[in-house]
Amino acid sequence: MKMIFRFLKPYRWLCFFTILVMLLDVAGGLLVPRLTADMINIGVESKNLDYIIGKGIAMLAVTVFSGAGALLGSWLCADLSAKIGRDMRNAVYDKSLTLSAHDFAQFGTGSMITRTLNDINIIQQSVVWCIQMVLPVPAVCVMGVGMAFAIDTVMGFLLIAVTVLIIVLAVLVTRRASEIFGRLQKLLDRMNVVLRENMTGVRVIRAFCKERAEEQRMRKAFEDYADTSISANLLFAGLESAAFFVINICIVSILWIGGDRIGAGYMEIGDITALTEYSIMILFYIIMAQMVIILLPRARVCICRIREVLEKEPEITDGPGMMRGGTTDAQSGSERAEKAVGKETVCFQNVSFRFPDADEYALSGLDFVCRQGQTTAVIGGTGSGKSTIAKLILRFYDVTEGAVRVNGTDVRDISQKELRSHIAYVPQKAWLFSGTIAENLRQGNEQAGEDEMRRVLKTAQADFVSGLSNGLDAHVSQGGTNFSGGQKQRLSIARALMKKADLYIFDDSFSALDFKTDAALRRALKKEVADAAVLIIAQRINTILDADQILVLDEGRIVGCGTHGELMANCPVYREIAQSQMKGGKANV
């Protein structure tokens, strides 16, 4: 509940007015039966038409007042719920941006989607239901029973007994509901995961003719969710039937006992009408509150799931210091050129790294330097740790031992935003955002003009853009699915080149390019990033032939460092990789 109060606190006055309006609605509803009883007891028995008309007008006024209160209360509840939901979703989203890759993996993409959408939606509904159906219950019970006692003491005790009976019934059912709804949310997570896998992996499923197997897996997830939902609905149905049975028993008891009390002269006929309406109103509110209370365990599970995200302590936090050197986006090309070539941009000092929960090190004892104006390449077998080097520089993970320095500063001593502002990164898997080509390029530089975008597109060998009907305004589907793999890579490279960075990291970013385009791109890159440090992670020898420094990784260790010629002479691992890719003893350049 503390988390709910945290989000309610900024709207405490809205909460107060919402509850006040709901209480006025309840008071108006309880006043109508009293007016009805007076109309019957005095106006009807005395045949006083003016009294009946007066009471009728009063009843109409109270009803209009009560209806307006109900309408205003519903509007205020909806407004309050929408604001809480908005703030919660923003908080979860903002928190997700601070989580490391490992932190995010602990929740899972499907679960994060469920928490952000479904869980918060359930919390929103619960807030509305609690204000409209639960909070008025004490007022309805106290005022209703008080008015019943004012009419007849025996009837007052009868309403108390029935109220207590239904409350006890609700408590018993709620215990069972908590377990069911906890399981229901986990099954909903599972449904989202399976559905997401089927949608994103549809090509693989079709390629391996696994449509029937995936259909069965999806049906199993749906059936498990449906069975649990049916259990919850049966619980609702049982409670509703029991509650209405108690209401009918209560009404029969009022009529039975009321007849005796009228015969004894303790009550009048109109009082029976008022007591019946009071009992129906009290028990109706209690039943509605019961329905809400049954749902509260589900809301509580959702609150716990949201709290897990919001209270998650990120493994990677910002350091207090500032980077001592480097280039910012605001610096011009001439200012960048003034920096001395050979300045240390990235330094790995005896770096070892092990993934969380892993038993073995992915990288061990890495020592190397990337310098300004030079190209450093990393090559090695699959799983040797090449991409992990880029992730450590960007601080997607923190080193287990040693230190990674960028522009002379340990990456753990500065903010992640400042660190990444000095780095342009092209990931191993090219990813484009839905929108236009221009909008994707401006991810690297928001102020870029068309001339600059066309220039970097030419450098990235993305000349195909000029042939599109809309050019820079051409539509890009989510993930760039309307472009080929090579086109996506070139657009991703162009996006990185839009950023004036101290370090450019290309993580296997040329793998989908043909040899001719690869060679042309490398020649253009030399001029474009001549005054920055460049780190190329590659699988193909021809991509890194001209690198100033080539690092050869094998099982997480550097087994060779030098130029292509030096490594061919001195490094068996590199020579083996090169020979496997060469034709006639020469690389494809």
C-alpha cells in the first residue's frame, strides 16, 4: 500500500474531493427511503395530497443531487485513476532505462510488457472500484444501521447481524482468491512470452515446419490461463449467489418480523418500506465491496510486481566524477583535428569479466589501448568474447576485475550518459526505429540538416536512399524489416557517423555487405573518422587488413596483437583464421 500512497500523494486534494462527493451521493441515497416512509405514513394514511407532492418534490431534488454527485464522483475517479496509471507507467519506463542488461533479463521482455500495460491497468481499475464501492461501505453501514435503529431497535440488530455475516463470508473467499490471482498473472506473463516468440520468430517457425508444434504450445498457454480464469469466475459466482441468498433472507425477515412489530404498534407500514430499502442498499454496497475485495489480491500481486521493478537496485550506477577529456558533439571538425593523433582514447587494464551467474570468465587479463587517429580491430572465433569488449566500453556490464578507461577516466567514475556521449556505436544486430530514414539518422544528431545526412549516407555507401521515392522521408518499419540486412547495416553505420564522437565502435557491422561495398565503405571511413579512435569487431579478415592494431582473441584471452603481416608471421590462431578465408593465399579485398 505504501507504493499506492506514493502515487496518490501528489493528488491528495483530488482524492479528498472525490471521496467527499461519493459520501454526499451515499447520503442522498439514504435520505430517499426516509422521505418515502414519511410519504406513506403521513401523506397516504391522511390522504394529504399537498404533503405527498411536497415530499415528492423533495425526493426529486435529493435524487437529482445524488445523481449529480454520482456522475461527478465517477468523473473524478476516472481522472484520478488515469493520472496514477500515467505516473506509474512513466516510473516503470524511467526505471527500465536505468537497468543493466542483466537486470532487464531477470524480468524478461514479455513480463515487462505485462507489468507496464496489464498490471498497471488492473491497479487503475482497483483504485476506481475502491473509491466508488469500498470506501462508501462504512458510511452506508453506519448511516443505514443508524436510521434502522431510529425506526426500530430489533430491525437495527437484524441489519447488523446480516452485515457481519456477509463480511465474514467475504474474508473467507478473499483468502482463496489471492492464490488464484497470483497464478493468473504468471500465466498471463507466459502467454505474452509465447505470443511474442511466435510473432518475432514466425520465419524460423515456418522454415522448420513447426507451425503445429507452436500452435499446441500456444493453445497450452491459453488453456492454462482459461482454466485459472474459470476458477476465479466460479469463485465470483459462488459469492454472488450466497450474497443474494442472504439479501433475500434478510428481506423476508424484515417483512416477517416487521409485520409483528406493526401489529404490536412499534412500527408503521411505511417503515417497512424504508427498512427494506436500507437493507437492500447496505447489502448491495457490501456485495459490490466483496467483489472488489476479491479482486484486491490480484491488484496486490500487480502492485508487488510493479514494486519489484521500481525497487530494483541497478547493478550499474553512475559515478560521481566527470570525464577529463574528449570531444563533444558541439566541437567542430577543426577543433577535433587539433587534438594530437595517438592520444589514448580507450585503455583496458588487466580486465577480466564474468557474466552474472556464470562459472567461468568470458574475458581474462585483457591489456590494450585504442588511440586517437588509429583503427583497432578485434577478431576471433565464435564465443571468444569480441562483442563483450564493446559492451564493457559502453558499460552495459561492469568489469569483474581490472579497469576500462575512456579518455583517461575509469568508466565507473562517470555517468553513463556522459560516457556514451563520447562514443558512437553500431550494434552487431542492426536495428532501425519505425518512422523515416531522416528520423533514424537524427538519433545520432538531432540538429542535423539534409546536406549532412546525405554526406554520411554517401560515406556509408547507402546510395540506395536517393533512389527511394521519398528519399530521406522514406518509411522505415519497426526494426527496419522493409530493408535488407545490408541496407540496415549501412543505415546503422550512417546513424553512428552523424555523431561527432571520440570513439567509433563497429560490432561486426560489415558482415552483411558484399566485398566490393565493404572495401568502398572502409576507404570512405578512413577520411570520415580520421581524427577519432575506431574499434572494429569483425569475423572477416578482409574487413581488418588495414587496421593499425589487430587483437586476436581465443577463449577470452588475447593471443596475438599487431598488424596483419606481423600476425600472419607470429600468431598461429590468426593465421588459421586468415587461411580459412583466403583464396589463393590472398584475402578478398
